Amino acid sequence: MPVGVLGIGKYAPERRLTNQELERTVETNDEWIVSRTGIRERRIAAEHEATSDLAYEAAVKALASANIAADQLDLIIVATITPDMFFPSTACILQERLGAKKAAAFDLSAACSGFIYGLANASGFIALGMYKYALVIGADTLSRITDYTDRNTCVLFGDGAGAVVIGEVPEGRGFKSFELGADGAGGPHLRIQGGGSRQPSSEETVAGKRHFIEMNGREVFKFAARIMGNAAEEALRKAGVDKSEIDLLVPHQANIRIIQASLERLELPPEKCVINIDRYGNMSAASIPLALAEAVEEGRVSEGDTIAMVGFGGGLTWGASVLVW
């Protein structure tokens, strides 16, 4: 059974945090941030907004786009590293709010690769005949786990959500391949140490800022620059698609230089790539689906187009997929 995207939606909070605002709080400047990351501003969730709220807004739009009612959903997967709480899962919170009463629901933790991991899981369930419709969401509220006194990380991250409804599509359409991977040895390069069973929340973990993102930027950059191209090429090989056949590349929006390296590796011109990092920063699992949703809104995606999606994230993890729209 061919499985593909039936509907898509996105949501970004209203508040914009600009480089100029960050200049007033940490030792940095707009030129430095833009030249090294490509980011000019990022969205920040309002005080009353949690990850499930962002996911809900994107989900409602995706369901409307697919012309599917929430009670028709069989499965909800929320890819996130910033759940509302440890449990119940953000997916279960969302299931209740949507009224998707017959849907199984769970969260998936693969950081910025989470959306691709979620798609691979959900499409497998549908292809096996277990389910008919699945809602896959990438949503993160990274502002809640960012140390705004750390100039190396606070310039990078933002909040947002992107969602797709997937199900059976006509022959020749849909997902053609997935490439997933992980390198746990690189885990210490990008992590949050506090709050889990290894280092439960305490005065010590709070004082040590262990509930915020820690990142070895140099090592993560080296990993990403290599793995983005490798993963995309492997997904293309599995799909039997040449890189010259790509109509649109939707990469994880972490760093403009990493995106440019991927374009060079795949020999693609910039006009075949979705780049919105300047307006959103890195939204972890939300980056790829939100970028794809924007491309659809802007008329950059047509029926029959071959789309390559690729991302990397904490774990360290990576994921890529080839999709015919």
C-alpha cells in the first residue's frame, strides 16, 4: 500500500526574538549570529503555551487540509524533546483535546530527527494494514530549555510545530524510502543532563544549569556536515532516485552553513531548497514539517514532485526520507 501525505499544517508563536534583542542580554551581535548561523530571529512561545498547544494548532490545520475528522484518526505520534510533562504523553494530551477517541497515541524522542522517525513509524503501521490514518507532529518549545545567558546556544533555538496527516495515496505517490540512524557515542555533545533518573531534579541540578541544553558546537557541526549528505544520499539510493531528480530539498534548519554543504553534496541549486532558518532558528522536531508546510503554502510543491527531507539531532541521530507528493 503506497502511503503519503494527505494534509499538512504548521504553527509558530507570535512573539519574535530578534538578534538585536539578544545583543542586549548576552555578548553577541547580529553580524556574528547571521554569519555563523543564518538566523535573524526566532519564535518564542507565550507564557501560557506549552508544546501540546503548539501541536494542537498545527494538527487542526493538517486535519482540515486532509479533510479528515479527528475521530477518524487511528494513530497520533508527537515527536518532541519538550513534552508538556513526563507523562501522560503530549500525544495523549493532544488526543483528548482533538477528540480523537479511537487513536493510539505516543511521544517519540529523537530530537531534531524526530519527525522523520515518526513518519517512518506511522507509515509502517499503515502499510501493514493496522491503521488507515495517522497524525504525525513535530513540536518543540525549546525556549523552555534554553539558557539565555549562554551565548553559544541561546541564539540558535526557537519554538514551533508542524503536522501531517498520512494515509493511503495513489500508486506512484508517497514515501519511497527512509534512512534512520544513530550514534550514541556522540550523545554527550548535545544533551540535557538534569531531570531524569540519572540526575533527578534537585537544588544541585538547578544550580548547575543541568536542565538546559548543553552543546559542543564544533563536534555537532562536524557530525552534521557529514551525516546530512550521507543520509540523504542513502535515502535516494534506497528509493532508486538520482539526486538530479530532486524537485525540493527540505533540510533540518540548524545552521545555514550545514544546509549549504548539503546542497553542494547533492549538487542542487538554492532555489530547490527550503530555507527559513533566518525567521525561525532551530525548532528541533518542528523544523522539517514547518518548512515543508511553508513550501506547500507558497506553491513550491506540485503533485508528482520528488521531495527529499533530511535532518540530524541529539542522540546523536539522523533521518532522511524521499517522498513523491
